Amino acid sequence: MRPPRQSPIDSASPEVIDVRVEGLAPGGDAIGRQEGGLADGRATFVALAAPGERVRARVTRQKARVAWAELIEILEPSALRVEPPCPLFGRCGGCQWQHVDLGAQRAAKQAIVARALKRADGALAAPVPDGWGYRDRAQFIVGPAGVIGFRARRSHDVVDVSRCLLLGPALDAALAAIRASAPVFEVDTEIDLQAGREGVHVALRLPRGSGSLRGVASKSTAEVPTLFSALLDDWRGAGVVGLRVVAAGREIALGAVDVDIAGAGGAGSADEAPLRIPAGAFAQVGHAGNRALVDAVLREVGSDPGAVLELYAGSGNFTRGLVARASAVIACDADRAAVMRGRRNVPTAVWMARPPGVVEADTVVLDPPRDGLDAENLRAVVQARRRVVYVSCDPQTLGRDANRLAQSGLTLQSALALDLMPHTFHVEVVARFDRA
């Protein structure tokens, strides 16, 4: 059995091996052991393989104890393999695990978190039960000949995406309208889509050295906003309410400047606190997943968290709920634009660009980037008097930081994995640490 929808591979290569696949690994590949012939049992990562399979693969890179390979042939298929519903799967880099049963994907994510934290009692939440249509935020890239899509798997090529099964209805409609305007975009233009309560906001990041849209170089400065206004007018029928254009450090904003992502895709409740950001600013990929994440954080914070210090606070996503139960909230983020948005979104919190040197907080909440805690924020976290609630998008760096927190007397009490991005390897974790 040959793997579906991927580039042809030379099976006559001298580096062809057989691999018994054991599971799915962080980063998106499957992992197994080489077997047969002169194989030494070396751990091997194989893209597009499924747990339980025996496959033939070509080695593309190797070290003393590990190798990486591309799938050539499935020798013994797995019961966990399913037919990917997207015809682009295997070429498009947006998904890694569509070929694996959704339940098995989630079991793999739970196991990845358990290994990283060295505990087996963690649970997993799945706020998007069927795994489709969950994205209220997406970024596309313009390729040659007006192609609009995602980067190809392990390549800078652009795969033309006429429809993505992960997009919610609001983004699906907006993408169709934007694709109709494809001829005006220059290659490498980035297109950010963000759905909110009022509609979809679009951000265009023009490539470095670009004047604007194609054919605009001959236009006067005064005429350029009019050309973008015409684009926005073309897209309004598809639910687009705002357009932000960024080029050479300058910005043009038309229509709705910010979108309330608390109601992304029309899924927000009327009483949910607003969260306004421009397209292109950081946000979780979907409202349903973000609502589950916020709820998980507030559960771990508890009903009486005392004084709260929030680190990597962004534009106030968690801050909105923290101010309702904390005696005081100090929210910090190194991104000054995010701090300005946070002050507008949650004015009752005290906003700072850096954490205070002396922390007088009962509870610390943090949501760092993939690299985990930096030194300055670590010094603040370990001063928590009672509790730390850590939101992580990388179980490996969370495991590292858990050891660092343990050295300061903060013990890991619980860890909830959340599958916010089905059919990808990404997993979010909410971990609670209490001071003994």
C-alpha cells in the first residue's frame, strides 16, 4: 500500500529502511524503530505514517541515535489509519494527522503531555468534538500566478487552497471573496483573517520592498487608500468588515479597526466580555477552543485567588475573567501594542510592560510563547505565595519549567490537555502548581 497524496520518492535509494511505527510524536511525525537486515533499532521519525504500521521509508537525515525519514510504502497498515477527507493532505503543511483516527490523535496528545510532565493522571478536553470547522483565525500566503494558500509540507512553495475544512463558516466565505481578488496581490503578501462578533477583519502584510498592490506604483499617495477601499467594498458581501494594510512600517486601516473576537464566528454569548484586537494580533485559532481554555484557567485559579499577577497577558484574554474574582490584577506583557489593547479591553487591571521586581501576588497566571519562561518572568513566577496557573502550547518546555518551579517549592498538582487544533500536532496544556 502506498501512502496517499505525497511527492514521489525514490524507493531505490540505498538509505531505504523498514520501520515499525509505535506512536505519534511532538512535531507531527510518527515515531518507530528500524527493523530487519542490518537495522539497529534506532528511533526513527516518519512523516505521514500511522501508529501500529510497518512501513518502508527513505532516510533523509540521521544522527547517532535517531533518524528522520519519508514514507515510501505501507507494508502493514494500521487500524488507526483513515482516509484524509482533504485532497491536499500530504502536500499542504497545515495538517499533519488527518490520516489518523481522531480518537487516536487525542490519545497521542494526552500521552505526549504525560511523558513531558512525567505523570499519567492528566485528562484531555476536546472542545471541537468533530474536529472540523473550528478556525476563526487563519493566515494565508500569496504564491506565483495569484495562488492563495498555505505553505507546502516542508517547503516554502505555496499550495493553492480553494477551501480548507478547518475554517469556520465566516472565514470560509471571506476566503472565497479574497481569492476572487487574487490577481491584484504581489507574491509573498500575507493575508490574515480574523472572525469576530461583527464579521471578518482582514490584514494584508505586503512583502518588503513592495509599493502596494500590483499596478499601484504609478498611483499617487492620495489614491492608494481609495484602491484598498475598493477591495474592502468588494469583500463586504462576504462578511468582511475591516481591512488593515501594513507595508514598510506604515499602516492603513479601513472599516472596523478592531474585531471583537469574543464573538468569533458568531459563537459568542451576548454577556461575554469583549476582547477587541486587530487582525494579525495574537489570538487562539477558534472561539470554542478559546472559551474552553479560559474556563480551564479560571477553574484552576479558583473562586478566591487573592491578588493576581498575570504574565504574557497579551490583549487581556484571561484578564477579563480574572478581574471578576481577584482582589487585584496586575497584567504584564512585553508587547507594548498588546498592553495598550489590554488597557482598553480590561481597564480595571493594572497594565505593565515588565513584571515588578518584588511580586506581592497570591496567584500567578502565565501564558508564555513556545520557548517557555524567560529569566525575568521566571523570577516573578517563583514569588507566587500560593499558586501558579501555567498555560503552555509546548509540553516539552512546560516539562522543563515544571522542574524549575519545583526547585522553588511549587509542586505540580494537575495538568489538563486541550485539543484546540484537531488534525495537527498542536496541544495546549493548563497546569496548576501549588506552594506546599
